[in-house]
Amino acid sequence: MILDREELLSSGYVIVKDVLDQPLLDELRRATDGLLAQQSADDIERYKYQGSNIAVAYQDPVFARLFALPKALDALRALGFTSPRWWSTFLLSKPPHAPPLYWHQDWWAWDDPISASPVPAQVFLMYYLSDTNPGNGCLRVIPGTHCRHNPLHDLLPAAHTRETYEANPNSVIFSSRPDEIDVPVTAGDLLIGDARILHAAYANQTDHHRSLLTLWYFPDYDLLPDAIKAYAARKKPLDLPDWWSGEEGKLMEPLIPRYNGDAAPATWNRVPKLFY
Ligand SMILES: O=C(O)CCC(=O)C(=O)O
């Protein structure tokens, strides 16, 4: 697989075509529709701009197969990353006629000097489970904002906080930006992006839901500062399912971030500042 590392480093994202085959897409649709059906009314209201915000881990073995998908790990290798670790996954599903998602970025350790590196410490791997376009809620990005200041940075609150969940729909955080571009994809494509890039999503104006699985990885864990590793590895061990002793558990083991040193964990700070 040949991918352009320079494109990721300069624009902040790349698209890899046809990563999920039809049977895997079908399995993921079945598993994610099952999770969506269990949402509480409170969560549906709280996460209305994201559509849903469901933590996905080992509810179904198909998710472990997705997190360890050889084609996706090959894509990371082709981009020059050699020690990937999976951190978390969220199901963001816009119901029919859902509002747009606010502009934001998702990096969380802005006090650490690694935040100013041209190379991403953390990336998202996004899999949309249906074709996307501006009419059903495709992604929008402002290229280059993962490492360059943009006027929008000065207008945004920290992402995924009460301030964004309860934002007025007329707020600037939903505005059209002169330098934004649309990122429509075909179901099964893989969108890899720098956690620092400014992004948003259109409203879903259709009668069908639009589901997205966002997988978070540290693409080169071995190169990260100890403080980031210490934070990444401290997540409470999940209750492992019965199937962990089988094939899928073996696939996941090398992808789990671990840290045995004694560095203090990095501080959580989602407000960008190192560009200034
Ligand atoms: O829904 C989308 O297309 C993007 C979701 C996202 O970026 C987020 O919730 O952080």
C-alpha cells in the first residue's frame, strides 16, 4: 500500500479507499444498530449534535476485528507509523434530520510540547457505515489547522463539554468557514486524521441514519513522551469478554497501550495553545 505521509502531515488527513469489505460492513451495521437501540432518552438529548456518543469496545467480537484490521494497520505503516496502539472508539450516529456537529479539535494534552510536533501523537480512524455527502452529514475540515493557528481557534470552547453540548444552534461553532472543505466518503473507506485538526459535520437532512465509528490510535506509541504513555495506559482495564481467549483477543493484545515507568501522567487540556 502506498500512502502519502506528506499529505497527512500538511493537510492533517488522508482517505484510504475500500478498506472494509461488504460482509464486514454488514456485521458492523448490525452490531452498531444494536447499540443505538439501547440508548437512553437522556443521552439522545445530550449528544444531539454528535447524534450519539457511545463508547465502543468489546461489546461484540466484530469490534476487536475492526480495531486490529490488517488493512488499517498496513495503512498506518504505509504512512510511516510503526508502533500503533488502540485507545478508544465511539459510535457517532446521526439520526434522520439531526442537526450539524460543531467545529472542534480532539487533542487533549496541549500542555505537552509534543503538541507542536508536525507528526501527530494521536490520530482518528473514521469509518462511515454509509456513503456520506453534505446532505446526510459528511465531515468538514479546515486543512492545516492541526499545526497552524486559525481565527476559529479563538472562538471555540473546549470540545465535547457542556458548553458545546448545550450550544445555541446559531453559535459561531456551527458557522460556515471560508477555508473549510467537505470530505464525502464511500462506505468502507477509511479516513485517517490528526486529532488536532479542526473538523465538524453537516446536518443529516435525510430520512436515514448516518453512522460513524471513530477509532482513536496512538500511531507511534513507542516514540511518545512518557507522560503521554502514562496517561494513555492508565485507563481502567476493561472487563474482558469470554471470547478474549480466542482469535480476537490475540489480535488486540499487541495494540493495548502499556506503561511500566514512573512518569506522572500528562494533564488533560483540550485548549490549543502551542501555535501562538
Ligand atoms: O460525525 C462526524 O462526522 C464527526 C464526529 C466527530 O468528529 C466527533 O464527534 O468528534
